[in-house]
Amino acid sequence: MAISVFPVFEDFAAEIGDLDLTQAQDEAVIDAVREAFARYAVLVIPGQNLSEADHLRFARWFGPLETTIGSFRDDTQLRTSDKIADVSNLDTHDAIWGADSRQRMFQLGNRLWHTDSSFRQVPARASALYARSIAPVGGQTEFADLRAAFDALPASRQAELRPLVARHSIFHSRAKLGFSNFSEAERQALPEVRQRLVRRLPENGRESLYLASHIGGVEGMDEAAAQALVDDLCAHATQRAFRYVHRWRQGDLVIWDNRCTMHRATPFEDLRWPRDMQRATIEDVGNTVDAN
Ligand code: OGA
Ligand code: MN
């Protein structure tokens, strides 16, 4: 059966119907989902009931998977396999995390506009987040279309931005929240990386800003000027016209393109309600400075 596609905006965010990801799918269906993904950059696939294996099989339609950096926790035992990022507020025993837990502090970083794994040499191409359980209120995820944001800039500005290279680190975004008690070993495992500020998507030639709270500087600019530039671009890119807000239902699977969108979590009463989200993350093909 063919999938159905319900766009939210003309070229950004769409809901996909008639797709049961517990079942193996024909190549034609997989191609149709890939095609929708290339156009809309955020796909919502509701009403799923996925095992971890189903989730990973779907994610592999888009490329090889990342291994999670699941180490920033108080408990060392993961609730998931190492191909799944545990984005829940739960500990190993499925109890709600402590107010002072490291995991809570770390995940606060998701409240800042970001794109996943831009702090890795090879960043994430896409992320597929599955809602196993949700809070009754709050906890939406917002997405911003960085292709549309780039297109809306004056040509002269686009030309100035194209050659720029930013420095990304997970520790930059966490420092913005006052979270800095990382060990030397943790810091050394994730050194700062270089990424282009503007990138081109090979499937359709569209250009996109490539922004994240992980940015700590821009090469060739002093710190204050770089910060002002990045803040200005982020404010431009996240204005209402470029935004989709996802209000979760249990069983939603949402996949987004990290190359050309930013996202952020919105608050909920995380010490009261369990919110169990699991993320499979698909690797990009290389570092952005080597591409384009
Ligand atoms: C993520 C993320 C936001 C949310 O999983 O990468 O940023 O709302 N999640 O949980
Ligand atoms: Mn994220």
C-alpha cells in the first residue's frame, strides 16, 4: 500500500500515514519515504508500536547509525542498546531522575536550539525520535527550517556566510547552562571540530545554514563578533515563519534532517511525569568542511 503524505508547510514538515514500521517494507515504500524526507526535512509517523529492532531497521533506511555518547549519566548501565540515545528522564530502574542528576543537567542542553552531533567530526545526518511515553502537558519539540532561513537572506549576506567555518563542541552548549564538571577524559574524547556555516544538500542542491548551540566560535573572527553573528543567525532562523512545533502523541516516530534543521525541547514537569523518548541517529557521510 502506498504511503500518504500530509504536508504541514509547503516544503517543511509532513505527516506520513499508511505506514506500519513493525512490518518489512517494499523498496518502493522506502523510496517514497526517502523522497518525502528530502523535501520536508521533518517527517511525523504516528501510531507506531516499535521494538528497538523495528526502530533501528527504519533508521537504517537513511544510512549507518551512530553509537551513542551515553556516558554522561550517574548510572553507568544504559537502558538501551548503544545505537539508541536514551532521551528519557528515567534512570536504569525506570524511576524518574533525581533533581541533581548529571543526566538531567546534561539533557537541559536539549532546550537550546541545536542540531544533533554537529560536535562530531562526522556529524549526524538524521535523527529518528520515538515516543514510548509522553508527559500529559509540555515537552513539545520545536523545529526550524534552516534551508528556508538561508533562502530568506539577502544574496550579499549569503555570499559572506558561504566561506565561513565554525568551531563546534558539546562542551560549548553545556557551558552556556553552567554545566562544566566534565572530566579530562570526557573532554578529550570529544575535541572541538570544524563545520561549515553554510552547507549544500547533495540530493536536491538546496543550501542551508548549519547552526547549533554547540558553536563556540567562527574561524577568522574574534570571539565577540563570532558570537554576535551566530546569535543573529539563530534569531533569524528560529523566527515563527520557519518553525514547526511538534506536540507528541505516544507512538509518534519523528525523523528530522540534522543537516538543515535545528530543534529544541520545550519544558515539562520532568520531576513529575515520565517522558520516555528513544533516538536512533544516522551518520552523515563526512565532515562538512571536506564537502560542498
Ligand atoms: C534529541 C532532542 C528533544 C526533545 O533527541 O536529540 O533534542 O524534545 N530531543 O526530547
Ligand atoms: Mn537533539
